[in-house]
Amino acid sequence: MSPTASALLLTAPAAAPLAVAGVYALAGWRRRPPAAVFATALTQARQQASGRGNVLVAEMPGPAQTSMTTRRDWAGLLSPCVILTCGILLAADVVDDRPRTAYSGLLRADALTAWLLLVVGAVALIACASTPAYLEGERAAGRANEQTVWRYHVLVQAFLAAMCLAVVTANLGVLWVAIEATTIVTAFLVGHRRTRTSVEAAWKYVVICSAGIALAFLGTVLIYYAARQAGIAEAWALDWPTLTARAGRLDPAVTRLGIGLVVLGFGAKAGLIPLHAWLPDAHSQAPAPVSALMSGVLLSVAFAAILRYKVIADAALGTGFTRVLLAAIALLSLALAAGLLLAQRDYKRMLAYSSMEHMSLIALAAAIGSPLALSAALLHIAGHGLAKSVAFCASGRILQLTGTTRIGRVRGMLTGAPATAGVFGLSVVALMGFPPFSLFASELGIARAGFAAGTGLTWATAAALLLVLVAFAALAARTARMLLGAGPPGEESPSALWPLLLGLAASAALGVALGPLTGPLHAAVRAIGG
């Protein structure tokens, strides 16, 4: 591959969403005349004054606004298609373990980069394809106007750009900046509906994740200090390949402290203990497609940063330090998620705690660290992203049909809205690890790797499996309460269902056979030391 082609493939995943965001922003500004500024502010003030709980009372749209086409909402599909295409081309090109670089090594794609771009592109495709039907429902209910819709599109595209930058960069400082950018952008998306509950969740998200990102920043500074003390040039002191190659020269005490802070900091973005409390509030209050992106790929992108640092730590300190740290965090997070799932009464928060459960399993696989465990972890990242994006998008449709997120108030979905309920039920089945979905294969791989790893990890794996059974029972019982029984009929939209069926089909296909993804998966495992 030529340097120009490499630069194009590495730049496009972040540049395309930024370009689409710019087009949305320009179009939204041009459609909004200056005379409407005061009227818009007055309308927003009325909406905020009348907001109560999770319901925003807004002026009902007029006939012209109700009949507006959502054609421009489909333009957001351009960036997921670009991301997915770049991921496919890079996956085919880097299976020979020769990474591609651009801009003097600032951007770099190895097999792990290609795998994550495939996951980000696939999940973004599901979320963005579900967006038009979701926004149409919000407009019909009077919870969205043209200004909020334009803002939504700009922020979602900026969110995708930040995640892609975090994936393709080789500089750990740029990685930190990109993940911090996701915090800033998604904070506005969490509070998108501007109700008291959503604004409270947005502030909670900002405060907790900012604390975590501050810890990650301090850890990054310590790694930079250790690199400079080891004689690495200033320009390369945060370059991941350089640090990996010269990790044996880093000061062990400084590196140990830096890695510990990084794991805690980026672990906050991944929904792991101890800075996890933002996750259920943010995921339950964000618009459904945004919740799909946050749970499906943002958590995984943050954990991929931990995997990058783990390679450095294992080379500098040995595997014991990160193994103990990640295994402890994984078991504590899993125990908390399982306990909270038992007491959960809100189905969107239930899905959020399920994300904690699955990120804990990925952390446990990273702690085990064998090739089988890392292969299962990367497959789990893909399977969880697909299943959770389908579950959150379906839950958004259930919310629009029923008007509540309370499990006890939702009954007979299979009777009233069989297609939506069926998709939601199948996504929960996938999250519980039933075959043929890919989470069954990945969880089986994690269990096999854990029992083969040694005494300490054998007991940790056994404890994790018991906690997974508890979470399994909680998900099954609460989902059954929502789906079974008699319920009122609801209007279903075919355009809202086909992206979700596509996601379920992809998850099932991954569970049956990897096919052409076998090479990229094994190469990604080698890239992170497996």
C-alpha cells in the first residue's frame, strides 16, 4: 500500500464524521434565520419550565413540521459507511503484522486498530440507521424541534470522529485528548432532552468521567517522565510502538504508578469500578441511538486504551502487575453489576448494568492474557457492541410506544408490538450468551482460558461464572415481565426494525464462524502481546 493510500485510510475514519458534522452545522445555521433566535430561546425556556421527570412538555408541532421528511437524517449514514470501509481495507492489509503509518507516525493502524474500526463502523451503522425512525417519533411526540435535531446530528458525528481518532492514533497523548473529547461531546448528548433528570445525569457524567480522565492524564505524564528518564527522545516519549520496544528501560516504580492511574482513569470511561457510577444514569437518559454508541463502542474504545498500556506494562514490569489489577477490578465490577441487576426496575438502566457485566468479562480476559483469552476478549467486544446497540435502539422504540422506562409498567409487548418485542427479546438473549450469538463463543473462550491459566485465575474465573449466572437470571426475569402477558397494541415502524435485524444477524454470524475475520482477529491478538 502506498503512503498516500495509507494516509487516506488512516485520516478518513475521523475526517468523514467531522465533514458530515460540518455540513449539518452549516445547514442547520442557514435554515435558522436571525429573527428566530429570540423565539427559539423563549420556546426552550417554556419547555424547561414545564419539564417534569423524564417527560418534556413542548408545544405540539404544526402540520407542516409533522409532515417533514427525514431524508436528511439518513445523511448521517455516510460516516459509518466510510469507517466500516476503511476498517475492511485496513483489516485486509495489516494481517501480515506490518502496521501502516501516516504523518510521521502520529496515525498508525495495526490489526487491533482495524478490528476496532470494524466494530465502531458496524455499531455506528446500526445506531445511525435507527436514528431517522427515532427522531420521527420524537418529533411526533413534541420532544424535538428542528434546532435540537440539527444539534443532535452534529454532536453524534463529532462523537464518532473522536472515537475514531482514539483508535487510529499511535501517540498516547493524542489518545488521551480524543477520549476526553468523547466526554465533552457526549455530555451534551446525555442532556439532549433538557429535562431535570437528563441534565443531572449529564453533570454526573462530566464530573465523574473528568475525574477519571484526570487520573489517566496524570498516569500519561508519569509514563512520559519514565520514557524521558530512559533516554527516549521527547518527540517519541509518548509513541506507543517506541514505548513498547523500549519498555524494559522504563523505571519500574514510576511505570507501576503510571499504569495504575491509567487503568483507573480509562477504566472510568469503560464503566469499571471505582468510577462507574455515571454509566447507568448517562445510558438511561441519552437518546437511544446515543446509548447504543456509548455502550456498544465507547466503553470498548476506552478499554482498548487500557490494552495498549497493558502491553507496555507487561514488557516493563512482567505480567503479574496488570493481571492482579485487572482481575480484581473485573471481579468487583462484575459483583456490583450482578447485584444491581437483581434490584433493577428500569429497563434502560438494566441494559447499562449489563454493559458493566460484559466489560468486566473483557477485563477478566485481559487479565488472563493468553492468546485464547485475548481472542475471546476481542470477539466479546464485537459481539457485545452488536447486541447492545440493538438492545438500546429497541428500548428507545419501547419507550416511545409505552411512555415509560419502568419495567413494572411495561406488559405484553409480544402481544402489542410483536416485532419490536421480538427484536428486544433476541438482543437480550444474545447478551445472556445463548448460541448461536457470538457472546456464547466468547464467554466460552474466556472460561476455557481462565481454567487453563492457573490456580489463582481458575478461582477468579469460577467466581466470575457464578456472578454471570446471577446476572443471567436477573436479565431473564425482568425481560420476561416486559414481553409476556396481554398488552395494548402499538404502532410499529419497519424502518426502525431492519437495522436491528441486521445487527442480530451479524452477531449470530460471528457466533457461527468468523470467516474472513479469522486472520484480522489473530493478528489483533498478536498486536497486543497474545
